Amino acid sequence: MIEIENLVKNYGDVKALDGLTLTVKEGQIYGFLGPNGAGKSTTILSTLGLINPQAGRISLFGREVFAGGRYREAELVRAKKRIGYMPEHATLWDFLTPMQTLDIIGESFGMSKGERAKRVRELLELLNLWEVRNKKVGKFSKGMKQRLLLAQALVQSPDLLILDEPMTGLDPKGIAEFKDIIREQKKAGKTVFFSSHILAHVEEVCDTVGVIVRGQLRVEDSIENIKNQFLKKAGYLILLETDRPISFEDVDWEVERVSPTKYKIKAPGDVRPEINDVVWKQGAKILQLMVRVPSLEEVFLSLVEEKG
């Protein structure tokens, strides 16, 4: 659906994309995760032909749209007819109503008047904007504008939905509704590619995650597989009980004495043999031992903090 290979984009001396390679497969909900300034929006704008990279290759729906430093305009136009795009920052027509806004978008896609009327009502009801259908957009809250922007992206029932930080400004109820809509798109056979720096948004709806840091993709896999890769680093959480102080010399463990008789230990890797040795030699007792499964936040922070 989306194939990006060795993409490079520089803004003067700033390297926004540094040989970025990623693949979004048909039917996926792909979460594009990274800190602010990592290159998420630049990737999306390059994919849509809205900025010009210096090098690399981009294919959409199996057809090459960018290579050799230039876009193939006919292929790009063909692909964009099948894409719905919701930008992070967009200007709506404040003097129009939601009905007028979506009607204009539908007309630009060549939809008939009857088709437009039906689709506009469907979308406004779906996104809880029907009651304000005749209200000027300039009077909308940030959350209402976000919902209208999503409606714009859905007008032509696109095969690929590209969303740039889509849940910014939404209240908890709006976020939950937004996630439901994304899941429904997948059920309908659509592909969703959305960027975010909010981990919970990605973890709850995505089946695949790509993490970009300083213009390079650090990891691309399912959330489950990504976490499993980090289990070795996560290690074990152990709670010990003892009637006397214990020495923890020559071990790479994080030790906390939580009471006069209890120690909490965070240890990397499988340290059960060493722990057992400490326990029996010094007369302590293991109260609890569990594998520390990393959260997506721990994985993300580890990737961001890696050097190089």
C-alpha cells in the first residue's frame, strides 16, 4: 500500500529524513510513532507529493510515484484519488457550514448532488456533527474542527487513510469515538496510516508500529513482537524477605529496601541462578518473582534515548 525506501529530505543543514525505509501493508492500522521533530509529518507530506525529497523511492498501491529526485505526476494523481488525508494543521473555511464544506469536497471528487447529500449526512452523523450542520465552522471548538477534518478525509470512502496527529484537541469521549472509527475503517477493508507522539493512542488501535527517531526508522513490527524484543532488557522483578541486611556485591541490579525486612530488586535478563545463590547463602526468602513486561512507553523511550 505504501512503500518508502531510503528517503532523504533535508531542510538546509537539517536532515529531516535520513534514509527512511518503511512498508505499510494493505488492511493494516499502522501507527507511526516518534517524538516531535522526528520526521513524521515530513514523511507524510513526501508520501502525498506535497514536498520534494532529495532522494529515495515512494510507491503507492504498488506503483512508483517518486524516484530519482522527482515525482511521476500521473501516477501520483491516480494514487491520491484513493487517499483520504487529515493534516495536523489545516485551515477550514470559517464562513462555511459543515454541510457546505463537505459538499464542496464531494463535488471536487466528481460526486453527483444526490451522492454528496447522502454521504454528507452519513459523515456528519458518524462524527456527531449533524446537530451543528448549519453552524459556521468559525464558531467551532478545536475538537469539532478535528472531527470535521476527519469527515473531509472520508468523503470519497478512500482505500488509504493518512492521518497526521489526528486526536489532538479531542476530549476523552472524542478520542474514544475516533478510535472506534479507525477500527471500523479496518473492518471495512481500508488501510490506516497515522502518526502520533501519544503512546496510548497507538497501542490501543494499531496492529503494526513504526518508530522514527531523527529521520530513521528504529523499529517496525507488531506491538507484541516489539515488546518481546525488549523482554531481555526488561528482566525480572523480585521481592525478597529477610531478617537481616543482605549484601548485593558484584551484581548489576537495581535494589530498593522497601522495609526493614523486605527488598525489591529489578534485574536485567534471567538472573534466577544468581538470585537463588544470594537467597540461600544469606538466609533470605523469595516472596515474589515475575518477568517485567515492558510497556510501549518504556520501549519508545529506550529507542529515543539510544545514541546514533
